[in-house]
Amino acid sequence: MSPFPGIKELPPDPLFGLKARYNADSRSDKVDLGIGAYRDNNGKPWILPAVRQAEQKLIHSPEYNHEYLSISGYEPFTNSAAKVILGADSSAIKEGKIVSQQSLSGTGALHVSGVFIKQFYSGNHTIYLSQPTWANHKQIFETIGFKVDSYPYWNNETKSLNLSGFLNTIETAPNGSIFLLHACAHNPTGLDPTKDQWNQILKALDKKQHLVIFDSAYQGFASGDLEKDAYPIRKAINDKLITSPIVICQSFAKNVGMYGERVGAIHVIATTTEANESLNKAIKSQLNKIIRSEISNPPAYGSKIVATILNDPELYSQWREDLVTMSSRISKMRNALRQKLESLGTPGTWNHITEQTGMFSFTGLTPDMVDRLEKHHGIYLVSSGRASVAGLNDHNVDKVANAFDEVVRHFGKSKL
């Protein structure tokens, strides 16, 4: 008898399985458009100048050590992280409406928020995710025990936002349901609502008193502008467009390039209308209990690096320049790929590549096309057709465009 009857081996994680196949490929001109990590114009990982300077400042500080953090995390980091996402003048900060906790990057923030909501939220425990969404969203919340549903987001025919379907789901969902929103640089589509569309979405959510979880993984990385990329969060809170609970899951993996250091935070705002000190203390104690039971206390090194950047005016200014460097290069590659496809006369329309934002582009390529790209051209992207634009550079963009053109023509696709 097996000690674990019924256990089955699961297939590899799609993204990391893709990376494993890429690593095993011996072709010298292979291209990785799968994993979401920034690469420079030579296809190499890039350590931000602000990070290099912050590391030197940190390790030469007389207070530098490797002691445990508190269960809540490194306070100079969590306080500064809240200001980055909400704005230093946010009423939620000034009036003490926010509870902040360090987490294991955005994934950890999502998991902790899910455990907390599952235990204490009195509303409907169905969580609505965009269709499509980041694959790990579904896995995280199903593992915790939520019922997972979806709202329409991507209109494949027009390659635009399905706003009417989105709003209809908000309206028809039971009052007090949970909606997870991508704050910017929607993964996997790269398509974000306009400001006017965001306003409609936020007002509709408030009308039904839904609990909102904002997943903010790309602030500043998407447009190069921290304020612009935080628009829906700041609008919802500072203008009190949403009065029901708001949870923000914040990652510094992409925008500070701290991928492996797992630097993140969870911010809970029980209500945007008025502060409740006793409720905030209770929330903080329960978040501490969750963290203590799962990881004891958060990791120190990455959070100290980020805090050093956020609290040093010169480093903060350098970081903002670094964000422009990354976002501008990605934008340049979007334009280069679109122009090359259009010059080749590749069947279909390709304007959506430049109308999307952030690290990813929902290319519109089918799974069969993606499979052919991998096998015949050594170009790796997710089967949904999501491509990491950060993997493009001046040396491979022509190869990628020519390969896209070949697979589209091979399958006789007349409309993309």
C-alpha cells in the first residue's frame, strides 16, 4: 500500500517547463520570449544602476547585518512601498487607514491576502479573475479553497478590452464578491483599460460592494511613470470611488529587477471612508499570524536594498531613470516588431502590439503557430501566444518577425 494513495505526478509548470526546453535547445540563435524577466539589448540580465549603488551603500553601512526582521517585515521598506503605490499625499496613509505587511514578492502577497480573506471576510467567497489572466492566479486561490470564476477581458476578434462583458459580470456577480484586478500592464494581454474605462469599472465595483484585490507587479515598469501606472489604485482610494475593502499586492521583482530576492508587500485598506484603529490592529495581528506560521518572518536583504533606494533622494531619482530605460527599450522593440511584420506584409493586423503595454504582448498567434515557432525556428513563447517583449532586441527582432511571418503563412491564417 502506498503511504500516499491516489497521488499523481503533475506536468511541469508551463512557464518553467518552457524555460527548461529553451535551456536544452542547442541552437545558437534561439530566442526566449517566455519568462517574464527584463533583458538588455544583448539579451542579458540587467542589474539596475540604482540597485548597484544601493547595494554598496547598504553593505558599507555600520548598521548592516543579517539579523531577523520583525514578523511584519522591514518597516522602512513597507512604509515607503505604501507611498510608492498610493502617493506620499494619500489620505489612506495620512489618516491611518492602511495596514502594510512585507511578503514574498507579489505571489506571497496574493497568497497571504487569500488566506486572510478566506478566514475573515464576511462576503461572498467567489473570486473573479480576468479571462485570460496570469496562470498562477487561479492556482493560488484554488489551493486556498476559493471558488474561482472569471470576467470577460480580452476580445480576440478586435484585440481590445471587452468592457461590456467586464461590467456585466460585475453587475451580475453576487454582492460582496471578490474581484482581482491587474493595476497595470495586464498579464498576459498587455492591454489596460483607459482612465475613463477604469472609472466605469471602479464605480461599478463599488455599487455592488465587491472586495477588490489589486495585483501591482509592474508599477513604473509599464510606462516608465510611477504615477500613471498606479492610476486605478489611487483613483479608487483617494477619490473614494471604492468604499468596500481594498487589498493591494505589490511586487518589486520587475520594477527594481529584484527577481530572486522576492521583495513584496501586502496593503489592506478595510475602508476608504474613515480610519478604524482597533480594526487595523486586529488586521495587523492576523497578518502577522499568517506570516509567522508560513515563513516565520520575511527575508531582509532585498527589502533593505529597495528601502535604501526609496529613502535616498539620489537613488530614488536614479531608479526613476532606470524605469524609463527599461520601459523605453521595450516600447522600442514593440515598434520594431510591428514595423517589420507590416513591411513583410504578414497576414493580419499588428497594431495591437504597439497598443499594448508592459512586458507582454498577446500576439494572437495560435498554439499550433507557437509550436511551429519553437520546433522550426527556436523561438519560445507561451502556447497562448503571449510573448515577453523584453526578450526582443536589435539582434533578434528581424529573426522573430520573419519566423512569425512564416508560421502565419504556413497555417494560412488570414485574420489575426
